[in-house]
Amino acid sequence: MPTRRKSGKNAPIFSHEFIITNHGDIVSCVCMLFMIGLMFQATSKVAAVFIAPQHNVTKSVNGTEEPLTKYTNGPKDFCTIFFYSMAWIVVHAIIQEYVWDKISRKLKLSKTKNTKFNDSGILLPFYFFFAAWGTDIIVKEEILPKVQLYIEYLLFIWAAYMLNFTHVTLCCLVVHYIVESVHHAIRMLTFSNMEDTAKNLFWVWTVLFSFARFTIIALAVMTFWYGLPRLDNAGLNVDSGNFNSAPIRLTAMAGVVLMQAWLAWNFICYQIRVWRENSVTDTARLPKQRENRKKNKKEDNEDAEESEKANGSPRAGNKAKKA
């Protein structure tokens, strides 16, 4: 984008040079018209079409309308896109005038390099701000672990549904979900300042987790290795939805076993980390406990001597003579 040229002569209004030089001010005035339109009842409905999403999706449950929380696409979206495109033009004009133009003047670039420099200056803020925005959401909301968990559930459940292995999948999910419900209940107790109760129940979850892994592996082996091969319809028939073939069975069983092994590995790493944290905490507490014991012992001895002196004990008198 060409830089704003400053000269003693003003360009004619509505000329090409005038629009290029003052495009940021022109577009900002248009955006201000829509913002001011929200302040008046007569024009607020028209202005809202350009600023807020309009195509709400409603859901009705038992004849009652739920709050509007989802939007779909529609022709009014062009108005919203138009407004926010102009808003981005304003942001770019501000960055161009107060950042890139000053840098290009200091660098004293040629016309060709200056044009390419400004072209990159147009895209850099857009990519940077949206990358920073997405990263901030990922970090704050911990999206990566959640996305990983959702993808795992989605892939396994989708594969089981498409291959018609729904019964064995349902049994495995019931076992897994029971253990997960206990785990999240313990976490809620921890966050609710009930740490003592949570620690006592933590070992229950540890035993249940190990039992669930072995149970799911046993279900998978008994089903895919011993059960399904004995059926009369053993074989592959895509038209009828029969995927009871040896390669598919072995792949499904290997997937379940590997998934349980991966969960067990994460569980072991978590247990080691917790054990190390507790060891560090206990080690840090030992010197303080020793100091407290010595201090208490010293205080007890002093109290005993004072009581002996008060009672006129001969032991106290001997100690006084030695002193």
C-alpha cells in the first residue's frame, strides 16, 4: 500500500489520491455512523444487522424455547462481514501511519522495496493478532489436552460404530466411564477444600483404574480373539455391514490394547510425579519437625527444672551447687 504523501497542495476531494491518502479517516467515519446508529431506537435495528450476528438457531424442548446460543449462516452475514472488514481497514490504517510509514522513512527504501515492505505490513498484523488470540485461548482454556481427549473418544467410538462393534464398545465404555466418574468426583472434592477425604479416596481410584485397564483388555481379547471368529458369519461383507474378518478383528484388538497401555503409561507417570512431589514436601518438613522437637524438649526440661526448684527437690539443689 502506498504511503501517505504530505505536500503543501491538497488533493481534490474524491480524487484517487485523496481517497488513498485519507482512506482510514473515511472508513472510520463510516464505522462511527453504524456505532452511533446503535444509540437511537429508530436506527438500532438496522445498525445491529451490521454489528451483531443475526441468524440465530432456536431449539424447542417440550414446547419451551431455550436461550439463543448458536448461530448459522445467512444473507445478513454479508452486512456483518462488511462492517468488520471496514473496522480492520481502520486498524490497518493506524498501524500503517504510525508504525510502517515511520520505519520506511528511516530505512530510506526504494520504491519497489517500499511497496513490498508495505504489502507485508498489511498481512503481518492480521496474522500476528489472530495467532496471538488463538494461542491465548489455547493456553488459558487448556484446549490441547481437551482436543486430544475428544479426538480419542471420537475416533474409537466412530470406528466401533462404523464396524458394528457396538456391544463390546459399550461394555468397555461403561467400565471406563465408571472409573472416570470416580476420578472426577475425587478432583471435585480436592477443589472443594476436602483434601483429606480426597486423599483417602485416591487409592480407591488407583485400584479401580488398574482393574479397569485389565478388564477392558480381557473383554477385547475374549471378543476379538475367541468370540467373533466362532460365529457363522465370520468374514467380510461390506454390503450387509459385516466386518467380522481376521485383519479387522486383530486391528481392533490391537487398537484397544495399545490404548489401554498408553493410559496405563500416563497413569504410572502421574503416580511417579505425585510420589516425587510428596517426597519433596516431606523432605522439606523434616528439618522443621526436628527443630520443633528440640525446641519442645528444651522447653519441657526448663519447665521440669522450674517445677523441681519450686517444690524444693534435692536434685534441683545439687544442680544449683554445681552451677
